[in-house]
Amino acid sequence: MSTPLRATMISIIVVLVLVIAATIYVIATRPQAPDPAGAEGALPGTRNNTHVLDQAGPDAPTLVEFLDFECEACGAVYPAIEQVREQYDGKINYAFRYFPIPSHVNSMNAALAVEAAAQQGQAEEMYDMMFQSQSGWGDQQVDHSDLFRTFAEGMGLDMAAYDAAVADPATRERIEEDSVDGQSMGVSGTPTFFLDGERLELTQLSDLTDALDRAIGD
């Protein structure tokens, strides 16, 4: 190989090595993007932004309920779930996720109100309010957003922040994110329960408590 050709080849190799080294450096030092708010959560069947109302730690069984605040069945089972939460306090994690049914006029409005309250640290208070008052506004063809706003006022929320959250498309997207997850997990109606990521088929309350007892005993 002639001297000029050898020099050219060496130059090309040096350039390639430098390019590869620079690429590796850029990749290695590139700031890592933060996990999105909706990334998979630490508890089975949840995301990082899922509202966990009862926390017993990552090693405890996790009960997740996909619900619709206007759903009559969800309203009917609400007292039983409150009983279960009290009975298993400190032993299980309990979280709820949104699954508004499109045919219910106020299911999304109610979810928006709950999520707006959650942004001010009062998810559970609005969750309770929705179910405790459901008989007065559910299954109606009238928009009850104004009523839900009075709930927020009664709870002492910052109303400017509440109104902004309800109107923010990101709040609706947050709720729809739960619905999409639910559909991918096989949810087609409400309420639907998952225990440690496995869907439960329940016909009576004892089915749930038996499943929880087994999970706690494992």
C-alpha cells in the first residue's frame, strides 16, 4: 500500500473512532427524561398518578376498583367497600381508577370534579361526596357540573384552581388514560375489581373478603 493511501486510510479510521466515541459520550451524558405522570405505578394495577386511598405498603395486597361515579352498581357497592376498607385497614392497599361510562351524562363531569379536588389533596373527600349524594343527581339527563362545583365550594377548595383544573384538557386526558388502561385489562363495565393485578369475579361480598384473606395469608 502506498504511503499516501495508507495515510488516507488511517485518517478515515481516526475520524470513525472519534465519531463513535462522541456518539457514545452524547448518549451516556444525555439527561434522562423523567417518567411520565402516567407511568406504571409501584402497586399492581396502578399508575404513578393513581389515587391510593389506603396504603399498607408495597408488600401488602393491592385492591384496585375501576368505577364510574354515576354507576348505580358502584353506588350500591360503595358502603360495602367502605366496610372492607375499615375491616382491612393497615392490611391492604386500596385504589380507585376512573372508568366513566359514555352513556352516563354526568360520569365524566363527576370524574373531572374528583380529579380537580385530587389536585388539591382532597380526592377521597370528593370521592365520598359523589357516592353519598349519587341518588340526588345520578341517572339524569341534566348536566350537574354546577352541583359538583358547590361540593367543591363546601369543601373549601380554591375555586379558581378547581375551575381551571376542570377546564384543563389534561384533566380529562388523565381520566381517559385510566379508561384506556381498564379496557386493555378487560374492563367493560363497573365496578370491576383487581387484586394484585388479577381480575376478580365477584358475586357476593364474601368472594372479595375471601380473596383478600388468601392474599394476606400468602
